Amino acid sequence: MLEFEEYKARLNADKPALEVLRGALKLEPAVKEIEELEAASERDGFWNDVANAQKVQKRIKALKAKVDNYNRLCQSWEDLYTLCEMALEESDSSMLEELKTEYASFSEKMQETRLSTLLTGEYDANNAILTFHAGAGGTEAQDWAAMLYRMYNMWADRHDYKVKVMDYQDGDEAGIKSATIMIEGENAYGFLRSEHGVHRLVRVSPFDAAGRRQTSFAAVEVMPEITDDTEIVLKDDDIEMQVYRSSGAGGQKVNKTSSAVRLIHKPTGIVVSSQVERSHFQNLENCKNMLRARLAEIKEREHLEKISDIKGVQMKIEWGSQIRSYVFMPYQMVKDLRTEYETGNIQAVMDGDLDGFINAFLSMKAAD
């Protein structure tokens, strides 16, 4: 029963950390703010200003999610401690496997919650918009872009985030030329902003009859969804809109009517497009969301006070600086070149297990 004693000691060591986490999450002010906002929402005329009412409701939901998450952590600790005591009292070793599994889950959730306290950026709590671009190399690069697209969809599913497809352009023979998705959930952008950059793949190409090793590149852009930012105003005079027919063999992904929309932001040269919705207006709204997101991401990255100061040359995607290498052959390794974090379990990574990389990046930034 020694292992149960060891787990009990671990849990006792975790208890003070839980209390520290409570303070870091600022739960007392959060509970007070929830009470104030809920009281305001019950007043007559609250829904007269629909936009503000929706903003308040969204804030209440986010605060409650933070409080509930911490309460679940505390309940998990209580359940695990009780399990240890029961097993020790009854000398029942059959509970050990359950204890190991549940403690691993508890530790993972605690680490994720601890890291969420590091998300202090202006847009960290927002939804994330991810855009995938295949690099040079035709089918090989387009297939790699599709593999990354799948990887981030699976990461979102692991964290119970919702995914909305905003644009999708099929590759010529396989994969995708480009695609854009929105990952919806608390702190989605804060966790995923570390994924912005060029991703490099080394593998034996399935499209090469000679079985030669190939190197492919794809870029992932990560931007926060911006729904209300007074500094990021889209002026009609600054935008050129083009309507066109969706293309590609997208099947259910695209609509074949002339409802696809492309927006060109003339001051910066940014181009965004959306063709997955059936309605022209829905595609237009997708484009506006993507454009606001790109401007906000550049604003945050460049530390500029006014979006009008951004020049077009700064908006270009640079392909020269890869952030991560994925090697399938001659050995298996995924390595982040910024944090030096690496793993040999490449299949788990491709199935969405990215938390090690994300945690390493956030920890590195916190130490700066």
C-alpha cells in the first residue's frame, strides 16, 4: 500500500498550490463581478442595448467558467484524497489504477489552469482564428497543410472547443492550398498564439514513386477574433470587395454559387476570403472577422498604438523562420526550435497532443 501513501503525500503537497492558484485566478473579485453583472442584467431596460447586453452575458459566462473550473479542481482533489484514505483503510489495492488515471488527469488540468493565469495579453481570452497556407512544393506541401489542419482540429476537440470553418480551398490533387478556421472557447487565442509560424515536415513522400525523402513547409497564422475594438475600425473606403464563385472539389465544404467573398484592405494589402457559407452576407461577415483579427494580431505583435501606423510591408508572411520541425524519417521527432521542447511520440502530436509545446512556450514567456 506504499503507492497510496505516496499519492496521499503528493496530494498534500498539491493543496497549498491549489490555494495559491485561487489567488492567481483572482476568484474573489470574479465572484463579486458575477454578482454585480447578474444584478445589472435583471434591471428593467437591460436588453434595450442588445450589443451591450450580449457583451455582459458573455462576460458572465467567461467568469463562471473560470470559477467552475477551479471548483472542479478542488472537488477532484477531495475525491482523490478520499480514494487514498479508503484504499488505505480497507487495504484495497484494486483502486490503484483508478487513482493513477484520475491523478494524472488532475495534474494535467491543474497545470493547464496554472498556465491560464499567464494569459494576460489584451486578446488572450478571445477565440482564435487559424489560417493554414501550403508552402512551395505542390501536392506534398498541400498534403502537409491538411495534416496540420487536422492536428489543430483534434487539439480543439481534446479541449472541448468548438471549430467553425471559415474558408477552405482544396489542393490540386490532395490536401489543401489554404483554409481558415475559428476555434471558439475561453483563452483559445492565448493558448494557440504560440503556434503562429512556419512548420517543417521531413518524411518519405507518399506521392513519390521512388520513395525519396522530402521536406515540406506550411505556415499557420494565429489571430484573435475581434468583435468589438474601437481602435480597429474597418472603413468602407479602405476595403475592396470581390464576389466570385467557389472553386475546388470541396464537396460539402464549399457552395458552388457566386457567394464567395474576397476583401482587400487597401492601406495594408491584406487579402482575406471566405467561401464556405451559403450566404454572401455570412461570407462577408467571416471576411470582416478575419480582417479585424489580422489587424489586431499585427497591432499586438508590433506594439503599435494606432493601426494606421502599420505599413503594408509589415503585413507579409515571412517563410524564412520555422518554429517547429516534424521528422517522420529517418527517426521520429517533433522539436520546437524556440523552447527546445521535443517528443518522439509523433503520432500523438499529429492527433492533437500539443499541450507540451504550448506549456513550454508559455513558461518561457513567463520567465522573460
